Amino acid sequence: MDIHWRKSSKSADADGDNCLELAVHGGEILLRESDNPDVVIHTSRSKLRAFLGGAKEGEFDDLA
């Protein structure tokens, strides 16, 4: 499976350079942690769009 994983340029600031990575494969959005790449979450573009919209509006700021 040829998957191109992407991560934020801000990931270099994370502890130990561990980060979240995203990819598109077979019409799905894939999400994994770089330090545990065998665990992959599959979701849809619409679900990711809704989540990112909430994140941009600060809905999860209390978690960071």
C-alpha cells in the first residue's frame, strides 16, 4: 500500500518530534501517530472537515 503521510510543519515543536499524520487513500482520510504507526484511524472527508472547523473555532483549545 503506497500511502503518502503528511504532518504539520509545527510538529517539530512536539515532544520527541512525535506527531499526528494524515493521508488520503481509497477515498478515505487516514490518521495515525508517528510514534505508533501501526494504529490507523479511517474517517471521511466530511467528518474531518467538521472536526477541523471546530478546531479552527477553538472548540478544543482547552485540551492543548
